[in-house]
Amino acid sequence: MGAVTVRPYRPADHSEGRQLWGELTERHRELYDDPGYGGADPTAAFEEYLTRLDLSGVWVADHPEHGVIGLVGLIVDGRRGEVEPVVVTGGHRGEGVGKALLGFLADEARRRHLTSLSISPESRNVEAITCLHAAGYTVLSSVELTLDLGSTPAGRCETLQLHELDFRS
């Protein structure tokens, strides 16, 4: 992983950024067994993301042989920051690329004198939650609960416990 450089996103990175966005969408489709998640074109939302008014920066992990293999963005609201998204291409997960992107973004947030940096991973994405915990995201700051009004999802459901209460993910 040492060869990866984190640098600002450039217009020339657009194709790779869209591809990474598509991988993230596909991962959510798998996690929730929902082939329609993200619409017909899982990469299309990347265009919308880049036009967000609260988007304060996007950085990429650039590998000398494989090009752009990861992406992270910073959303700013006052003095609080939100990581949205962080994604690493499948062939390079588990190599520390996500941790490098998150570390870079944390340094950037400190440089900008933000008071906090948060991220909201999907509750079923244990791989992402493990990576985030290892990168120092250890404060549980909010919980979002959902009342499922449809049929029980066909995909796997993990049981989580919080304050001695059981929840499905």
C-alpha cells in the first residue's frame, strides 16, 4: 500500500470516480439484496454528488500502476464535517487504502479547524465499520432506526444489540 498517494480529485479522474461510485452502489445492492438500489445506472448518482453545494472537497488514492483505486469526499456543515463517501475498489480492499484516505481527510478536517468528522456506514457493512473503527471512528454519535413497512427482506439480517435491545440490520 505504501505506493498509494492521496491527492485532490481532478476532472481527468472522472471515469474512475464514476466506476468507484458504481462499485459502492453494487455493494449496497448486495448488502440489502436489492438489485434496484441506485437505479438502472449505478454510476449516474456520481454526477449529482459532484454538484452538491456542501461538497467541500474530493480526494483520490492514486496507485502508480493501477491509477485511481479509492475516493473520499468531505461534506461541511458549519464547523462539522461528514465523510461521504469513502470507497476503495474491490481488488485493493484490505490493503490500508481506506485507512489512508480517512487519515488524510482527518488531517484536512483538522487543518480546516472542524470540530468533528462523522460518517454513516450501512449497518450491514461490517467490513466498512471495522475499517472505520480501526481509523479512529469510535464515538457512536447517533442511531437511525427504521420501521420496515414492507415484507421481510430476503437477504441476510444480522442481529445487533444496543443498550440490551435487539435490532436487525
